Amino acid sequence: MGNLATIDIIIFLIYFVVVAGYGIWIYNRKKSAATGSKDYFLAEGSLTWWAIGASLIASNISAEQFIGMSGEGFFVGIAVAAYEWIAAIALIIIAVWFIPIYLKNKIYTMPQFLETRYNKSVSLIMAVFWLFLYVIVNLTSILYLGALAINTLLGGDNLHTIMIGLLLMALLIGLGGMKVIGYTDVIQVAVLIIGGFATVYMALQIVDQRINGVAVGNALAGFQTLINEAPQHFKLILDKPATTTTTLAMPENLNVQKYVVLPGLAMYFAGQWIVNLNYWGCNQYITQRALGADLKTARTGILFAGFLKLFMPIIVMLPGIAAYVLYTKGHLPGFNGVKDGAYSAILSFLPTGLKGLAIAALTAAIVASLAGKVNSISTIFTLDIYKKYLKADATEIQMVRTGRWAIIIAMFVALAFTWTDVLGIGGEGGFTFIQKYTGFISPGVFAMFLLGMFWKRTTGTAALVGVLLGFLLAIFFNSFAVGIFGKETWLYTAFTYEKLENGVVHTITEIPFLINMGWSFFITVIVMVLISLAGPKVNPKAFAIDATMFKVDSRTLIMIVVTVLLLTALYVRFW
């Protein structure tokens, strides 16, 4: 920690001791009460609504948000906040309509849902899919981006040491099971929010000082300066570029690159909803936090998380816009303009003491996400593969032990892939990397879940075809559609632009991946419906749905209304 003062190191060590100590205390306090596999994997009945909400946020906000979304804030601006703000609406939908179905049917894992509603083949295929996705895409990106950011702050010579340190911290928490993860996440999210807001406040003060030349910066004046200096970065809806082919010499080249990532109003009618509803409602990593609770607790916790999501862009996006303004005005001389370095560039301005808090906040986000992710990996492997296919007579102790070994192995695999950035996460851009490659399976998965929940006629054959077709369509639109149908069709508009990487100019032609997701989902749903129409009018494995399941009490309704009103105000202001 050569670039940190003693006080920074002390603050970071206090964070580590508090989280580790609290986790050990929770583990020792709870272990005598319940030691079964459901308690270990789901913390059944142990998590309160505020613990569920905090754990959802702590697990969601990680390196790809701090580093990746700040990078997109630097590159595109506030338009990337759609991922956070639409998530608030998605969480309302999950809380009101999805969670009651999961809890009524005693669903503990997403593959179990697929087996209960469809068949074992669909369940096994998706269990393998999810394990691959969580380990190879999610776990690796969280670890690499997080270690890279902290390494930059500490001087740039400790990447591998930091990777190992982050994994060991996550291992300490993850091996304790979901109850330890859930309750330590309360501290993690507190550190994340306090440290995040402190960083934003200081960044805005720095903008005011450097741009306006005042001796003592004012955060509100700094925010207004960002709006004045970069008005294009405060547009939620990007305009569609007038030309579809650009070169580096053309000003429109940058606008095309932005639109490909966030395709304006079109993304709200395409992949944006699929991204959020699939992530928050059909994702073991997220839903696992609520599956062990009763309906009232689960709903309140999810809606609490949705309310907190409204404020997350302030923490994870504004530093990127601040970096953009400072960079374009020549106040970031050591920054090379690569978007994923924007957050670290801002942190380098922080004074002694605050830098330690900011690193603690970043570490909290990374460790919480790593621990939550490996717990989900171990849950799916143990309950949906080990117990069903490898050792059907496994005892509770054997299942918990297997889950812990799954955590250790998953971490070693992630470390192997990130040691030299085999996957090229740094080149793709962290946030875009995760969204794009998760998007290959999201359309088929979400179609399968949505029809499985709410259309009783959906068959197992349709589900199997749907998940495979969704994956193949995503690949087709991403890699082959332009070559076959051309750049301009009634389905999509593809764009050709040039990008400079490591001194080499690359010419890229692609359809915005959120548009790809939208069409992949739409076509998959149509095919699934047609296949299911050949089956019985009511599938024998369909869930029984009672309208009373979806009724909400007055407190829940108030939380929903407040969230919707705040979100509406944000869109009216920044449209």
C-alpha cells in the first residue's frame, strides 16, 4: 500500500476487522440453531427485510458498476443510469408478481423451478449454463476489474496480490453461508454508500475548484458545472446517429459508438427490460436472498432495494462524468482517456483518510459480490447437480461440505482466467462485457421463465427449444445477421465505426446488443407459443395461480408509489 498514508491503511484495516469480526460473530451465533443445507444456502427464515434489501444492493453493486459504469458515465453519460433506474421498476414487478410464485411453490433454486415447471432436461441444461456464466463471465469480471482498480490506486505493481487478497476475503465470508453473507452485506452496503457518496462529494468539489478556479470547492456548484460543461452527458435518451458508417476522423464516430451501447429510446422497447427482469427475477445470485423469507419480508426487502437503486447512479456514474469534464479541460494529466480508468483517476484526487474510505467502499462492493456469487454457484452445483445426479443419498453435512468445496474451486477457476486477463475483459470495457455476454442467454431464459409462470399451456419441449433458440438467435444477430441481411432492415439498423486500441485502428460493424436481445426474445416467445399450442390446453406441470397472491398491503403500495414518483421526476428532468 505504498500510495496510502498511515490513516488510509488504518481506515481500511478497521473496515476489514469489523466485517470479518461481525461475520464470525453471526456464524457462531447462528450455527447452533440450524446447520442444514437450506439454512446454509438460503439462510432460511434468518434474514430481515433490511438485510435482504442491503444484500441485494451489496451483491449487485460491484466492480462492474464502480469501474464499468463510471467508465460508461465518462464515455456516454447519464444514459447508462437506465440500467439502475429501470431496475427499480423491475424490482417492483419481481416483488409483486414473481416472488409470490416462487415462495408458494417452495422454489429454492432457479434450476429447481425449471424442473418443477418443465422437466429435468431443461433444469440440467440451465444449471450447467448458469454455472458457466457465473464462473467464466461474472466472477472473472468482478475479480479482474476490482483488482485492477485497487491496483491502480496503490501504484500499479500489486495486481495479482490484490486478486488473491480479494478472493481470500470473499472466501472468509462465503464459506459461512448465506446468513453470514446477508448480514455482513449490511455493513458492506453501509461502507459502500458512505464511501461512495463521500467520493462523489469530493469529486464535485474538485470540479468546482479546477474548472471554476475557486479556493474552496462547492459540491452543488461542481454538479452545475458538470451540466454546463458536458450537457450531452446529461441526456437520458440518445439520438439515433444520422449516418451508419463513420471513421475516426468524423465527429459522428463517437456518437455511433455511444448509440451501439445505449440505443436511445429503442432500448426501452427491446433489451433493457429483458436485462433487468431476467437479472433480478430469474437469477439465482439475486433471488436467493429472498427465497428463504416469507412473502411480506421478501417483498419489503426487494422494494427497499429498488428504492436504493434510484440513488446508485450518483455513486457509480457521476465520478465518470466528473472525470470526463476534468480530462477534457486538461486537469487529469496522468489519465490516458481509457474509460475503465475514470473512477481510479478521480480517486487519485482524494485527500488522506478519504482515499482509505473510498478503497474500503470499493473493496466492500467487490468482496460482497464475490461472496454472493460463489454462494450461488455452490447452491446450484450442490442442490441441482451433486444431490440429484452424483449422490442422491447425500447427508446434510455432506451437502454443506460439497458447497464449500464448490466455492473454493470456483474461486481458483476465476483466478486462473483473470491472472492474465485471458477473456479480454479490460479491452471490451467491464460493464459492456458483462451485459453483452450475459445477453446471449438472457432472451431465451427470460422467455422460458415468463411463459412458465404465467401461461399454463407452455410445455417442456417449448422451454427446451426456447432456451436453445434464444442463445442461437443472440449469436446470429450479433455475428451473422448483417452479413446475410445487410446493415439496414425493418428489424434493425447496424452501424460501422472505427475504434483505436493499442495504436491499431479496428473497423467494427454491429447491431446494438440491446436490440439483438429484444428481437431474440420476441422471436423465441413466438416459437415457444407455437410449439406449446400443439400440446394440452393446460400443462399438467403448470403452476396454480391465485389472484390473491399478487395483492399488496398499504405499506407495500406506498413504497411502490414513492419509487415510481421519484423515478418519473428523474426522467422528466433528464429526458
